[in-house]
Amino acid sequence: MTAHGPHPTAGYPWGPGPSVSFEFFPAADERRERALWQALRQVEELSPAFVSVTYGAGGSTRTGTIELARRIAAETSMRPVAHLAAVGHSTAELRDTLARYADAGIRDVLALRGDPPGDPRGPWTPHPQGVEYAYQLVEIVKEAGDFTIGVAAFPERHPRSADWDSDIEHFVAKCRAGADYAVTQMFFHVEDYLRLRDRVAAAGCDTPIIPEIMPATDVRQISRFAELSDAAFPEDLAHRLEAARDNPGEAHRIGVEFATAMAERLLAEGAPGLHYCTLNRPRAALDIHRAVMGAASSDAR
Ligand code: FAD
């Protein structure tokens, strides 16, 4: 992938060259756990820079995150990034979780504020002994030990931000509190990523921002995407997926083709890496990755 444009290397914990990484979540039962481990082994063959493990998202528990990240660290050649969300926790509990992460061999944390449980768009109330914003969690992680720290970035701006200026100001403050890199919310328009990156750079911040790639291969996923994020879904893609509603093979092809074009353009624009959301089913992410690698090696020839 070195055929692509410039990308930051200084201080980037995932080494030189665009990084490839994948997001998973702790499985809810034994059957899903087996499928998850098959998926992890498939991804391991690509030697990704890291695999991330979500925290509390989709009803999973703190124990689930620690246990999955611990096993990835102990039983695979991959480096787990454990997410940590501040919502609902006192600072003492957050420090305790970080101590458990360290004991479990986890050296990398994605520090998040989290959303209100139940209704992610409901009123945000900090824990009385907790923190209000992610930058405070970044400070706690920094004090807790020798972790690399990632934070969240929002190409369409955080839904609770009043305007772009305050959004960028707070993001930059979060980076300056000690973030090594950021990972974005899913998005479907490359311009949104570029606008965010350029605004952050114009504010004097050079924290690398890794775009998240969400493969959209099924029209039924689209409403779920809307629930999970405020990402604007391209109408044309929605129509094409709708037309292929009863043809999963064609829908897969359409989604992979769209995401591959996005990923190639992001790398050409100098994105520091690609972080694939897998929803624990990495087939589409792997197809996109192979297509991107194929394009990169033919560019190089
Ligand atoms: P913050 O950076 O605190 O920002 C929240 C809002 O507060 C923003 O509008 C910001 O501008 C504003 N703000 C920040 N600082 C200040 C200040 N000093 N004064 C006034 N306003 C301020 N959630 C989970 O629960 N578990 C997960 O595993 C998980 N994984 C995620 C992974 C990624 C890559 C992303 C992008 C999100 C993930 N989330 C997860 C969701 C995330 O927790 C929510 O999107 C949350 O709303 C984002 O918080 P943040 O960490 O960006 O918060």
C-alpha cells in the first residue's frame, strides 16, 4: 500500500505505511464466540496493525471486552485495542478497568465518552463521581500507565456539537490531552473525512485520523446504520442495494465496490490507515481489503 500518498508516521503507534485494522465486539453466546474466533483467525492472516474490541456497545459487558482483548493478546499474534467508555462509571471504576487491562496484557485503549444507555440520543448525564467529556478520560488513561491512546472523530461532526468551530476546538483539546491517533465514526462521503481532517490541521493539530470503513452490503443494514450513527447514507447506493434486496451476491458486490472506491480514494488522499468495521463478520471487509491491495500493487507496477 506504499504506492499511496503521504501519511503521518511520527508518533503514529501503528508504524510506517498505512495501517489496516478491524473492529470486533464481544460475542453474546458460545455459538457466536466460535464464529468470532473463526473471523479473528481469518483476519490474523493479514497481520493487521491492531484489532479493536468495543466496550458496552450492543449490550456487551465490561468483562466481555477485557476477556476478548486478553485472549487476543495471549492467543494470537495480533495487538488488541480495548475500547473504554466513561458513561456510567466513576473515575475509580475507570482506573480499576485500566488496571485490569494492564494485567490482561492490553497496551492500547480507545478512550470514549460513550452514549447514554438505552437511548443513545437521550440526555447525557455524567456519573456523579465520573467524567463529563472524553478528554478527561484521556487524562485518566495517561496517568494510569503506558497505554497508547486513541479517541473518536466525527466526519459529520459529533451529533451533540452546536457547530463546527466548537466541535473542532473540543476534538483538538482531546488530542492535546494525550491522544496518539483518532478513529472516525462510519461515514459514506470521502469529502466529509477530508473536511474534518483539513479543519483539524488548520487548527494546528496533526493527530492522525484513521477513517473507519463500514461495508454496506445489505439494504436491511441501512436503517441499522442510521440507528448506530448519524451518517448520511448515499441515496444512489441505497437505491442500488434496494434493487438487489433479493440477490445477496449482487448486494455484496455493490457494497464492496462502493467501499473499495472510498478506501482507495482515502489512501490516495493520505489517510494514515483503514479501520474496518466487521460486525464480527469480516467477509466484506476482507474482500474490500483484497481489492484495495490489488489496486495498490498494480499502481506500483
Ligand atoms: P467527547 O469527545 O467528550 O465529545 C462529546 C461531545 O461533547 C461533543 O459534542 C464534543 O464537542 C463535546 N465536548 C467535548 N469537550 C467539551 C468541553 N470541554 N466543553 C463542552 N463540550 C465539549 N461507544 C461505546 O459505548 N462503546 C464503544 O466501544 C464505542 N466505540 C466507538 C468507536 C468509534 C471509532 C467511535 C467513533 C465511537 C464509538 N462509540 C462507542 C460511540 C461514542 O462513545 C459516542 O459516539 C460518543 O458520543 C462519542 O464521544 P466522544 O468520546 O467523542 O466524546
